[in-house]
Amino acid sequence: MYKVSIEPHWRISHDRKQALDTAMLLKLLDSIQNTGTILQAAKEMKLSYRHAWGLLREAETAFGTPLLEKNRGRGTNLTRFASTLLWADKRISARLSAILESLSSELEIELAKSVYTYLQSLRLCASHGFAVSTLMENIIQKDLSVNLRYQNSMEALASLAQGDCEIAGFHLPVIIEDEKALKPFQRYLSNDAHLLIHLANLEQGLLIARGNPKRILSFRDLTKDNVRFVNRQNGSSTRQIFEALLKKTGIDSSKINGFETTEFTHAAVAAYIASNMADVGFGVETAARRFGLDFVPLIKERYFFAIPKDMIQNPTMREILSIMTSESFAREINQLGGYDATETGHIFSVNDIIRITPPKTKRTANAA
């Protein structure tokens, strides 16, 4: 099976000068930020000190602004412009990762079809998430034939119902209080036709700029004039959950500055906030940890794969289940931060999962 990797690559120019390739420069700046010295950064990248200096000087000339500043006793630091370059690269990567992963998977299948007369590949449609990415890394290591396409939860389930994929990944809140919230799942899933495989438990909540400078303590604070919000795209499970929580707390989304500003992944939301383009968003804890943000947990979810019942005997599916039930994979999920591998790989009937869980009632002092 062919393995394709597509990575973002960008160039930048200033005052109509020749565009500068940022690939090597960004790696060097990132290393300088981590090590605090040009010499150590050059060693890490296996560059000569002269070559590293030359690259930096060329970039400073092209951009017309310094990239480094030296402070006595604190080594070499990046200027604000250089830091902005790094954050721009992180945002680009976070924003495009899901799209590029899907394109890579599609290209792998097309290349294989051009060589082999017969190719049987499982098609996986799933909402983007860190646990799914971790599973795909293991699938690639095992050289299993799986074609990944990222879609939101409802799109993935619709693809399964229409026969456009064999595996559909979707989010489901642990507690569902409204019968209407189950209707979309019941529309596409049948207890007679499908099985559900548990991937992971996770928590979603508010992703807040480090140190919480705007003092965001509740949903009410999202409506403050000086608070900038960044949302997930329309149709995503995360956005649907966030809008349900707003409705429950009686908050008008039109009062939230940036409600219509959207990103496609949890990582992209976190990168947007970490770049100081917003103060708060809604997503998973893993994204907050990876970008150094504060996190306020609000709701627990489970992530499932839905498959046709007869697919459980498929050899590739059995290999995927073997990965999911392994101790090594459980450790990887638990190390993501905000994810929990309890019941990972367990198989359930649709009726076991798609049901209303009544909220717990509070006991009073007079309760029996």
C-alpha cells in the first residue's frame, strides 16, 4: 500500500521582492525559540553556524525587519515578527491538517488502483479528532488498507447509511436530556443493521487564552464587548453541542463577538486563540494542552465508530479492533490529555447506546 504525506508549504515576500521559502527558516526559528541560542539551534538542525546566520540575515533583508533580539543573561529571543511567523505556520498546519490527511488517503487509493487490478479498502468517514488521528497513525504502521475522509458526525453517518463508507465515526454526549437530540442518530442507525465500537471518552469545554486575561469565568462572559470568540464550522458536532449549551443557559449567540468566525478542527481553534486572534473558543482539552491554553471542562462525550454488522468479520476490521483493544493504544489515548481509553474497542448494540439518559436529580435535606 502506498503512503502519501502532504504538508503545508508557504512563501512570503515584502515590497514585491522575490518570495522567500519559509520551510528551513521556520524550523530554525522554532529551534532558536526552544534552545535560546543560534549555535545550539544550528547543531540541532545539523547546519553550520555560518549557514544558519546567513539564512537569518537573508530573511531579515527580505522582510525588512529583525527576527532576533539578544538579551543579557537570557540568550537570544525571537522578535514579535518572528513569533508571528511561527504562529502563522502553526495555524496553517492546524487548519489544513484534516483536509490534507483526507487528500493523502484518497491519493493513496488512486495510486494503488493504478498498479493493482484489485484493491479492497475500507472507507472510514469520521469527524476530525485527536483519537482518530492516533488510530490512523497505528493503521498506517500496520499497513492496513483504510481510506479516510473527514466529515462531521452527521455527514459520516449519512455516508454509512448510503453505502459510501464501511465505518462512520461520530461524537455522542454522555448525557442526552432531549429526545429530539437523538433523532438524527436514530435516522441513520439501526439496531438490526449496525454495531457500535467505542473509541474514546473525551471532555469538551472552553479553551481560554493562557492566564485568562479577560477573566472569562462563565458563558455569560462570552458576551462581554472585549471578548473575542472563535467557533467551529456549521454542522460540526462540537458547534451543535456548544449551541445547545448556549440555549440551555439562555444566551443569545448574536451577542457573542466572533460567533461566526469558524475553524475546521479543534487544533485550529486552539492555534487561533494562541495566536492572540481570539480570547476563547469551544473544543477538547487536548487542543488546549498542545497550544498552552487554559481549559474549563463543560461536557463529557463518547466517540464511536458505527459499522454494518457483517463488517465485524472483515479481516481489516479485525486488525483495527486488535489495535484498539491493545494496551499500547490505550496508553496512547490516555496520554493525549482530555481523552480516556476506558472501554476503547468494546462493541455495543445501537440500542445499548442511543438512548436518553435522564439527568440526576439533586437530593434535598428532606429527601427520604
